Amino acid sequence: MDRPIGIILTSVDDASTAKKLARGLIEAGIAACVQVSAAGTSFYQWDNAVQEDAEYYLSIKAPPDRRNEIIEWLARQHPYEVPEIVVLEGHAAIAYAQWVSSTCQAP
């Protein structure tokens, strides 16, 4: 059996910003876990040109009912003009989903 869980993805261009966002989400009590990956390479279209940049990826785990709070928090805190904020609705093992829910402060 499983339970719903929210996964929000974003990326930034340096490790210190990634860590700052991760810590801020946890300290705000709106995410249970944020995994920061090693740098990867992103290719994207911006200013009518193909861009190539190193980015750190954040995978944010939270109860589904905290999704909008996280989106709003990221929109205020993220350094990009148009930040990547992608929401995935998934399912997790019951014990992990219960931990995620109990770790986040009540809305």
C-alpha cells in the first residue's frame, strides 16, 4: 500500500544557493526533505539563443497539501527571473509518507 506525496523540482546555478533554498524550506516547516544533486548541465532556450549552464537540482518532498505554499515560497526566494518549479504528484510507502506528513508543521 502507498500514500500520496508531493515532489517539487527546481534548479539553481550554484551549490550555496541550492543549500540555502533547501535549508530554508526545511526551517519553514513546509518540506520534510530536500535532496540537492551534484551539478549537472542544462540546455535551454533563453533570449533567443540556446544556453548551456551548470545547475544543481533540488528534489523537494512534502505532503501534497503544502504544494502551493512551497510554490509561493520558491517564487519569492528563488534567484531566477523564471524559476523552474515542477510539481509531481506521486505515491510513497506508507511509513515514508507518514514521516513526510508528520515532519512538516500543520498548515
